Amino acid sequence: MRSRAETEPERKLREALERAGIQHETQVRIGAWTVDFLAGATVLEADGDYWHDLPEVASKDKRKDAWLVKNGYAIVRIRESEMGSGLDERIEGLDLEPGDAL
């Protein structure tokens, strides 16, 4: 498995999850895919605007999401441009309970 640094969108999302007290794992391998965050059966992806607008990346994201949903996971994608002051409220609005066991 290759090691890589946390991206800025991932850092922002991780910090929001931590502020909300949501237990999560980072960079989890599920089947053939690696997801940014896993909280229970919910996958959270922090999508950088530039990379995830590229057609080949957007196509891969669709295949990944379809596989994950087919295998029982809920998917939440949060774009970098959506990670402003309302990020904490968006995290709190998800069906994730603080302290949920993984």
C-alpha cells in the first residue's frame, strides 16, 4: 500500500468529524477501493474540486460509489468548495451519532 500525505480537504473533513465526536477510520480499504473516511457503514469522501472534476476521476468515482452502495455502504461526498463555514453543520446533519462504534 502506498503512503500519501493527507490532503487539505481530507484534513478539513477529519477535523469536522473530530469536532462532532464522530468515531471514524481513515484511508480504509474496502474491496478494491480505498475510502477517505469510514464511520460505521457510511463512507465520507473529501473531493478536491480540481481532481474530481476531471472526467476520468469522475468516472472512477461513479464506479466506486456504485460498488460501495451495492455492498451496503452509504456514501457522502463533500467537495472542497463546500468545506467552508457550514461544514460542521453538514456533518451534524448526517445520520452519524457521536461516539458511534465502528
